[in-house]
Amino acid sequence: MTAWRLAPLYVAAASFAIAVSLPGGDPDTYWHLASGKWMVEHGQLLRADVFSNTVNGAPYSVGEWLGELGIYGAYVLGGWAGVALLRATLIAVGAFFITRVALRAAPAPFALAITAVALALSEITWTDRPQLFTFALFPLLLELLVAARAGRARLLVVVPPLILLWTNLHGGYALGLALVAIFAAEAVLTRRNAMPFAAAAFIGLAASFVDPGSLGLGAAAAHATSPPRFIVEEAPPDVLRPAGFVFALFGLATLALALARGGTLLDALLLVPLLWLGLSAQRHMPYFALAATPYIAGGISELWWRWRPASRFALPRPVIVGVGAGLVAMVAASVATAPFAPIETQYPTAARAKLADSSGNLLNEYDWGGYLIWRVPERPVFIDGRLFLFLPDVLTEYEEMVFMRPGWHDQLDRHAIAQVLLRPDRPLVVALRDLGWTVVSEDKTALLLQRPSR
Amino acid sequence: MRPILVVPLVLAGLAAFAATRAPVSDSDFFWHLAIGRDIAAHGVPRVDVYSWTVAGRAVLPDQWLGELLLYVAYAIGSWSGTIALRALTVGTLIGVIVFAALAERPRRPFIAVLASLPAIAVSRFAWTDRPELFGLLCFAILIALLRAVRRGSLTAFTLCVPLILVWANLHGSFALGLGLVLVVALERAVVDPSRRRRYAAIAIASVLATFFTPSGLATWTSSGGHFLTPPRFVQEEGTPDVTTVPGLLFSVALLSTLATAMLAPRARSREVLFEIAVLVPVAFVSLTATRHLVFFPIAAAPFLTSWSPDAFAEGIRILREAWAERLPMINARRTTNAAVHETNAGTRTLGRIVIAEAAAALIALALLIGGIATAPREPDLSAFPAAALPQLPAGPGLLNRYDWGGFLIWYAPATPVFVDGRLFPYVGEALDDYRAVIGLHADWRQVLAKRGIRTVLVAPSDAIAVQGTALGWPILARTPEWVMLRVP
């Protein structure tokens, strides 16, 4: 069984190989990169908007400043390859620690099988954004807390600095604080190492305030309870789609195993709120799946042994060596052949040159804002993925215009929109063509229209 | 000990009364009513007669009995009849939910009510005048029957067959009921092998019962379509959202069930399979669409009644073990309460129980009658373009908003609709064309010409209304809620 101790490393290597070969191209990657670039060039934190024509100068949260610098640093060092390698490394870190947590609860075959499914579900969040740091730190912290609960309480010393780092990397640190609070609550209720866990929770909470512009716990809670539903990843899970279905399987397996074999107080304290969080938005589904992995793996293995008590899961050494060599080759091949450059077919690439050559206020598709910030920095955007900056007025006005609600024309004039860059099926595009706006650029993805001169 | 019916009856009466407070207003109700009228007059319809876009196309009469019931209630008592039917159904639904929970712990009515609260509250969102409400009642009855099956009643399992037969003719949700019957039959066969053949016979009879509908095998297509590919653009078919009130109530039931299952002692090995067989599939179905959220809290109420006291006791035990020397009072209090409870139960007499139940039944009846007597007499049409009715052109050519189709079918039978809440007949070309015009897609002009649309009756905020107004189309009528434009 000792050979299975290499399993976390193997899972991490496999995750790295898969993650590095995934193409980038998330719209938010671009504005995070641009933010990092601005901070490096100006030697200061980006505290106000500099990218839009609608809220220019408005203050906004800089809670993810370190995450943005991290991504931009990777870009400076290695271009898009650097970004992809950072992504793969963070995912490998997450995979490594979640496998370790699962192996504490179940024999390797069960732990690995459930971990693999959880990681497959988490793929929906493997985008080049600061949230990747949360993906790495959540399993790390979970492993740390589980190890501390198992007797290595001194590990809790790491919690406050970890929370401090996380707070500056990504708003998901609230999840980390919740994790520490849950373990502390269980420790207090059962009077097992209550003081060290409580101290870690309090100092961790204090550390989370050491951030130049944290989202704040209130904002994090507000985000969780009223997510912007029109963004796909913020929509509720759809269990009739692949990712939602896998999430549902985790939820139902947890329920079935809870009915079959019960659980501990910690299981209930941990999994019940995380299930709610997963149900609240698609982007939160993986965290429930990751936390439920040891519980499900442990439960299934227990049932297995009731059925086949004599089972043994030893692997011959040549197999271990062979798999390891295969993974090394897989990582090398992935790095060598990965399409590091982001896929930009969903963006208005054909209109880029025309956009750069023209001027005036631009009304752009929401999903393209980040891309334009990075690729056409000469043209401030109307709106982009930094959503909260644009709530509520700009987003409302954007929708009024794009979906042609009454008053759309007045809004167009009020914002002095000179050009419109939208998908061809938008009602506004149809109407503006009728009104004689000039087509500057057109392809299947985007249409760039110019206001007629008066 | 049989459950005492006082609490279910009183709650049923209160729910029935509450259900009479709202006027008739559901947009789908009107087309159900129209179909019910046609069934009463001409038999079960097989083709569409209400639209001009899919006129003559085959339609599925999968809810014919529910629609007939709605129309009979209307024919007897006009809109008050509709409300009376709604109140009676809701009252029975709530009564059955609480009864099924109470049956698990007849001496703990407070826990039964507490466990039923999420189900009662979330069911409020399904108190509409549609066959769906009858389907929900069937589901609650099925859960009560299956719980009785778990307690050993073969009669209850046999009664599932006629229930499925009626349900299959009332509403498409029968598929969930049949699924549960099959799963429980399998579970019973494992737990109680001596009756394996009887369980198999009941399962087969239940499957066959679903074929005794005017649609035969085709009845399944409606359930399958809704379940596998729910039309997400319809609000009630959207993905369940736990940040909304119904979603929150559902999550309370789901998370309570999970926490209870984790903490309750595990000495129930023979019961566990039944709970898994019922709760896990229903939880999945509930997660598929907002309108399905209600199923899980109903299924979970008896479970929570049965298991949650044990889970609570386990929580106390954990605390006691950890904090014994600091919280010595917990043990004493629980003993005292249990002793009082047992004493009270022992002094009840059958006569007093019957009198109490009769009084509760009278209260429930009074609430039902009082509610119906004081219910709104007329439907609330504020959400519909009622003032546009006199100006609607007869014959084909109207493009109406989806939500208003049912209203127009009932109130403007001379003007066939473009689309309405029956949805499935329109899926494909008709629905695509509707979206193209109302959302001003690139091909909207071609669709307008191809379909021969002469008038549009839409909301002023719809893109076609904004564009039509900008293009100078004649406005036939307008209010802040709707606008009727003539297409030049």
C-alpha cells in the first residue's frame, strides 16, 4: 500500500498535463492582465477605473491585486505559455492536496476515482483568473485543517499567513475563512483542540483585513446570496447539463451515504453549507465536490468492504514506475504541444484594426469588454466583466440599448455612442442598420457600426 | 397507534382558506379551461384548434381529466367553482402532507408540523388552477401510501395502481410517481423477499395503468420532454435558484435532510434502503426545474419527522459528552419532558379523540366554506391585455405575447393565437418565428412577411414594439402594460 503514497503526485502530474493543454481565452483574463500591467507600469495599486468610457475614475475593489500581479508576472516571464504554466501549476497544487485529503479517508482506488470525478467537475473553473489561486488554496487549507484535527495542531500556525496571502489573491478567501470557522466550531463543540482552532480562526479573520481593498466579508456574502444570474457561471446549476449532472451526483451520493452510514458532526458542519453554496451558483459547485470527495470515497470503500471484505489493492512496483514514467512523458508532451495562445474566435478579431483606427465612445458586447481592454487599449470600453463597477446604472443602460427597450435611442445619444460593436443577432444592430448606421466591419461573430455623420 | 387527525384537518382547513384568497389569474388556466370545455362538448381533442400557426397539428391530450375537472368546477360555480376546486385540492394536499409526516411519529404532532413546513410553504407556489395541482396532490398521496408500505401495508401498495391510473390522466407528473413505485417495489423485494411476486405484480400493473389514457404510449412523451429538455425560457421550467424563496425553502428541506441523515444514529439498516430509494431520486427530479422543487420537501417531511428527533438527540449526546461537567441540566430536562409526554398520551381516550377530530373536521369545513363564500368573484385580468379585446381582429394574423395566449384562447375565441402556454405544439418553426419577431432578430422582416402577421399585441418594452413604434406603425391601442400595433 505504501506505493499509493505517490498517488497525490501522480494525480497532480496528470492534472498539470491536462490543464496546460487547455486553450485560454476567458474574457476576464484580459482585464486581469491589463490591471496587472497597469500596476506594474505605474508602480501603484489600481484603485480606480482606467479602462471604460462610462465609469472612468470610479473607485473599485483592488482585493485581487496580488492575483492580478501574479498572472501578469507569469505573462511577462513566459507570454501566454507563462499564463498556461501558472494555471497548470495551481491546478496541480489543488489536485495534489485534495488527493491527500481523500487518501486520509479511503483506500487509494476509491480516493483516486472520486477525486478524478471531482477534478473533472472543477474543470469549469480552470480559467486564467485569480480564482485559480482559490482552487489551489482551498484543498491545501482543507488538508492542513484535517491534518491538524488528526493530531498535528502545530500546523494551524500556517493558517493566518495563508489567509493573509489568499485575501490579497482572490475574493474566494471568504471560503477559506468559512472552512477554518467550521473546523473551529467543531473543535469547540466537541472540546477537541478547541483553543488552537479558535485561535487560528480569530487570527485568520484578523489577517483577512490586511488587504488594501478587500472585497470584505459582507460583499462576499452578498455575492453568494444574490449572484448576477445573467452571467453563466453565476447561474444556478443545471443538473441536466454535464457539469451540473456531476455536481448532482456528488450531492445525491452524499445524501445516500449519509442515509446509509451517517456521518460525523464535522461532516455535517462542512458539507451542508457547502452544498448550499454549490446550489447557489455554478462556479461554486467544485468546492462542494472537493470537500465531499473524502466523505464519498470513505463511504463507498466502507460499503465495498462490507461486500468484499477480503479485497486488497496492492500494486506491483513495475506498475508504479511505469505509470510514473508515463505521466512524466505526458507532462512533457503536453507542455511541448500545448496551444498556449488563447483561442479568440469568439471575439471580434476582424474589427480590431478598424476599432484601433477610429475614435469616439464605443458600445461593446459585455463579454468582449475584457478582450478589448487588452487588445485595443486605445478604445475605452462601455462595459466589461468587472461587473460590480457597472452596477446598477451602466448595466441597466447597456441592456436598454442592446435589447432595445423604450428609451434606447436617448441612451445612445446621452452616452454619445459613436460606434457599436455587437453580435449580429442583437435587436439594436437590426434597428441601427435600419436607421442608416454604417457597417464598418462585419463577420459571423461581430458587427461594427458607425453612427452616420449629421 | 394511529395518527390523530386533529392537526392535519385544522391545517388543511387553514390552507384551503388561504387558497381562496387569490383570484383566478394564471395564464395557463384559461387554455386548460378551454380544452376542458371542448372535452365536455366534443370529447378529447386530438388536433390544435386555437392557434393559426399550428392549426390542425396533432396535440397530446395528456391532461384531459384534469382539464375536464377544471371545466366542470367552472360550469358548476363559475369562477367561484374554480376557486372552490383549488381550495379543496390545496386543503387535501396539505392535510395529506401533514398526515404522512404525523404517521411516522403519531405522538409528536409538533415535529410533524415543523417537518412539513417547508413542503407547505413551497407548495404555495403551485396553488394554481392547473392540472399540475392535481398531480401534486397525487404525489403527496403516493408518498403517504409508500410510507405505509414501508410500515408493512400491502394494501397501501396495491392502492398505488389506481392512483397511477388516475394520475396518468390528470397530469404528466405521473412519471415521477411510477418511477417511485418501481424503485420501492425493488426495495421491498430486497427487504421483504417473501412477498417478491406481489411487489412485482404491483409494479407491472402500475406500468400498465399508465397506458390507459387517450394518448396511450404517447402520454410518456410529454413527461419525457419536460423532464429531459425543460424549456428553460419559461420561468417555472428554469433551473432551481436557492436564493429565491421557493429555492430557499427547498434547500431548507434538502439540507435538513442531509444534516439529519448524517447525525441520526445508524441502527436503522432495514429502513435506510427505503429512504434512499425515495429521497435520492426525488431530490434529483426536484433539482431539474423550479416547478419540481416542491416534490422533495413533500417526500422529506415524513423522513424528517421520523429521524430528526434522533439526530437532535445525537447532537445533544455529542455536546453532553464534550461538555458534561459544564452542562449537567440537559439530561434531566429531557427525561422530564419524555415522562410528561408519555403520561399525556396514556390518558387520552378514544372518545375524546373522536370528538376532537370531529371538531377539527368541522373547523376545516367551516374554513373551506367561509373561504369560498368570501373569495374573489371575478378573475384578476390585470396582467392581460383585457382592454384590447374589442379591437382584436378576427381570423389569423395576430402575433401575441406568449404569456397572453391562454387568455386570448378563452376570451377571444374568434382570434386564433400565434403562440400560447401549451408550448410543445409550437416548438420548432413557430416558436423560432415568434422569437425572431418579438426579439427583433436579423430575419424578423422575412418572418413577418412569411407568416402574414397583420397585428402585434406585445409589451411596450418588447423590441418589436419599440421598433414598430419607431417605424411609425399605427398604434391601435396602448396602455403601460401592452401595445397593439398594425403591421403596414
